[in-house]
Amino acid sequence: MSTLATGINDAGLIVGFSGDLYDRGFVYDGTTFTPVRPGNRTRTFLYGINNAGEIVGGAGNPYFTDPFAARGDHFKALSFPGQHVYAYATGINNFGTVVGWDDYHGYVYSHGQVKQIDFPGPQQTLAWGINDGGVIVGYYAEGGSDFGFALLNGNFASFGYPGVRATAAYGISPSGQLVGAYTDDFITYHGFVTSPIAEAP
């Protein structure tokens, strides 16, 4: 069985999930693991938490997942447009703006409104993180390779770690530093951190 820690807030609360076929979400405060599961879903994945303790993730079964946000015992389903098999909410900032993705598209959810995020051209875009400045990061697939992106005010910046087949951005700090992973064989992965970015050109 595996355990993955996927997000942390300024108070040190950690979210993640553990398991294999039946994954279980959790919040960890340094001492106690508190399980998180919306309803009777058999699989729960947690990916993000903000300073208000709001968490985001996806829940379902081995054959589908839907995105959600939660605070304490109050769960809110997040509806992405169209049909999907798998969909997740993966990042939330301190203003409650959520980003996520489904089988093909990235999304940003704010004040009950959902906007689709697609890097121009490729068939798949995944939004993973957002900071309080509204910069969204993730990656997109094109021609058998993956490239990281940053999005601010409708402008994309694309980047790839030199000489590899896949680069993915998973998070962005308040100062604009990106973190993520890259691989050349989709077996061995390496982490990276960038210098701060102020805007997407």
C-alpha cells in the first residue's frame, strides 16, 4: 500500500491519500490522520488545501471520479462542463479559487463559475495549481511529449526541462516559484523548482 502527501497549508496541515484499489483521502496534522470520504465513494483523492482548511480532490470508484471541495464535514460537488470519466480538483488558493482537470481539459472554478482552460492546439490540458496572484500552472500533451505551462490573465508561457520527453508543473508558491517533475522515459521522474515568475509572457 502506498501513501502520498500532495498538499500543505501555512499551518502545516497536510492532505493526501493512501491505498491501491480503494484509495482513502486524509488530513494529517502532524499527529493524527483524519480520513476524508464524501458519501459512500470507494475512492477518494485529496490534492490541495488552503489556509482556511478548504480541501479539494476527486472521489468515485475505479471507473470514474468527480471533483469536489470540502471544509470540515461539508462537501461541495464541482461540476465541470460536458461528460468525463475521470475529473479532479487539484489546487485551491486562499481566495477559494479552484483549478482541476478532466480527461482532456483544465478548469478554473471561482464564485460558482467554471471556465475551461486549454493550451492552444493540444488535445489535453491539465491544470494543477494556483497561487493567490491567480497564476495557474499545469501541463499539456502534444506529439507524444508533455510540456509545463503557466497562465496569467489569459496569457500562456510554455516550458520544458531541456532534453527530456515530459515536464509537468504541479504547484506555484506565492512568490511565483514553480515545482514539478520531469522524465525522459516515463519510468524515472525527477523533481524541479524554477526561479520566481511574475507574469506569463
